[in-house]
Amino acid sequence: MKIKPLADRVLVKPAEAEEKTASGIIIPDSAKEKPLKGKVVAVGEGTTDEKLILEEGDEVLYGKYAGTELELDGEKFLIMRQSDVLAKF
């Protein structure tokens, strides 16, 4: 990975948006909702006040407006603080 998050930040690869509904209706790009789950691909080292709980490879849920979007090598990622992550599974 060419980017290393600092302090308590994590780099997340968002999951792909749904292409079809359960009934088979195709959703156009303009109507797709931003996915709220993804996979952690890089983590910072934490801070003295907050230990880093997340690890690379964790599947996580995050808030709708969490993080900052960035693009690396044609792929979209989000970088956010560990506290913006709501849950891991």
C-alpha cells in the first residue's frame, strides 16, 4: 500500500453499491446510495490516548458522511478516524 494512515486513522475500501434490487430492478448510477460498509486496508499506529482496535482486513460499518474520499491507482478509498467506524464484523 502506497499510503499509511497516521495516528488513529484507517483507510477503508468501500463495498460495491448494489446493482439490482431483490426483485431484479436495475438501479441506475444516479440513484445508487453510497455504501456504508467496507474493508480496512491500512491502519495508523494509534495515539497514546486511544489504542487502535481495528486491523487490516476487518469488515466495518461507518456513518453516511464519515471520512474523506480519495482515489489511488484508479480505486476509491475513504480515510477516517477509528471513532467514525460504528462496528466491525
